[in-house]
Amino acid sequence: MNSSSNNKALIALAIVSFFWGTTYLASRIGAQEMPGLFLAAIRQFVSGSILLAWFMVVKRYTIPDKSTLRKIFAQGFFMLVLGNGLSTWSVQYISSGLAAIIAALIPLLVVLFSIMMLKNASFTRNMILGLVIGLAGITAIFYEYLSDLLNPEYAFGLVLNLVAISCWAFGTVYTSKNKLQIDLLYGVGWQMFLSGCIMLPLSFLLGQTTNFKGVHLDGFLSLAYLIIIGSLLCYSAYVYSIKHLPPARATIYAYINPIIAVFLGWLILDERLNLNVGFGTAVTIVGVYMVNNEFRKQLKTHGSNKHLRIRTQPSAALREAESGVD
């Protein structure tokens, strides 16, 4: 990758690191005004429609071939339908700060999925230590929420969020290894549009819809923010970064997002912020960094080893790693 592409990828990652932290607050506000899954569906459908209209009407792009559409569908399904959709749904029941803290585990999950796909990659002592430290941090945070776990809706929100970050992490690795041979933003537009087309009928089937009559101005403003900043700006920047940077490095944003989200949740929505939450967040981020950094060292050491290959998955047909999963 040349210096210009690297610099652009780092700028894109900086945008994601800051502004995506603010979208947890917007999602929380929007999900109190309309069902979270429906909010995500509208967000992705409108964002995708805007991008596709630009490329197909203004720039005269043609519909991608079937093979490319299958890759786009798989990427969008894991990252937007299951990742973003379930995550937005979860903040109907849990705080935006907690959702962001849980999302800080994404880099760790990216490493775990990468190890599963790499024949010669393995856990080291420092990786296991980092994993233990990260889990200890999460335990410290959840100490503040023990009584909330007795609430079925709260527990449901946690499950949704955990499934969401797992699917997002897998989608990150899959997207990095299945690069599209079409314009980046055009591919993003198709991901968003197809994901919206899946989530909209799913929202109706699950009864997660609204007629907008009871939605206040805050709900519409949060939806507009999520469309413009969360999708058109940040998701496009994120896909650009994981196209030009190794997936574990591209998920560095997850160290910064929780800090921004927790602070904004406390400042604007009066969400819980005390010593336990602050300490647990810091410990979690340290543990995730240790795992991520150790894995990067391991792959750098074996980077020239041609036996480091991505295992072929029955449903994904992942190819040999082009530069190693970092």
C-alpha cells in the first residue's frame, strides 16, 4: 500500500474513532422514540438508497455481477443486519455507554476469528493474560449492573449486543479477505441498501415498527444523524480503512469509542459513570490491547511463512491471506 492510501486510511480511521463514539448516543435516543431494529432498517435503507442513486443515476454505474453481489450480501448481512441491527435494537434496553464498552471487545474477537482461520496462529501466554485482564474489566463493569440482570428486557439487550459484536467482528475479517472489485462507496451503498431491504420486512414480522406519529423531534434528529454521520460518513470510512489496513489495526477505533460514548451518555442522558465503570473500562481496553498487540507480533514474526493461510470455510471460500491478518 502506498503512502497516500495509508494516510487516507488513517484519516478514515480517525473519523471512525471519534464520530462512531457519538452514534451510540444517537442510537440510544432514537431507540427510545422508535424500535431499534426499525431505526437501523430505515437508517441503512435510506443511506444505501442515497449512495445507489448517486452512482446509478448520476454516474451511470451498472448493477454488479452475481458473484460480487453475493459477497456484498454476505458482508452486509454480518456487519449491518446482525451487527448494526442487533446492536441498535439492544440500546432499547441497555445504556449507550455499556453498549460501547461491550463493543470494545471487537478487536479481541477479530483476533479470535483470525486465529480460527489461520493454521499456524495460536494463543500465547501474553494473549491469554490479556484475555483474562479484559474479562476482569468487563466483570468490574457488570458489578454495577448485577441487579439489572434480573430484568428480562435488560438481559435480552445484553444478549443482542453480544451477538451483534460477534457478527461484526466476523464480518470485519470476512470483508478484509473478500475485497470487492468495484468502487468502494458503490459497494457500501449496495451493502446498506440490501441490509435495509432485509431488516424492514423483518421489523414488521417481529412487530418492531412505528407509524412515526408518536415520534418526537429528537427521534427524527437522531435518525438523520445516524444516516449522515453514522452511515454515509463513518461506515464508508470504516470500510475504506479495513480495505487498506489489516483488520485488527482497523478496529483500533473500538478503544476510543467507549470513552466518548460513556462520557456523552453520562453528560447528556445521565447514564451511570463512577469509579467501577471507569476502572473497568480502562482495564478492558488494556486487556484487549494486549491480545491485539501480541497477535500482531506473532503474525509479524511469521509473516514470511507461506504456510500461514486462511482456512477455507464452506460458506465463504476465503482465500489465502494477502498480507496476513494483523
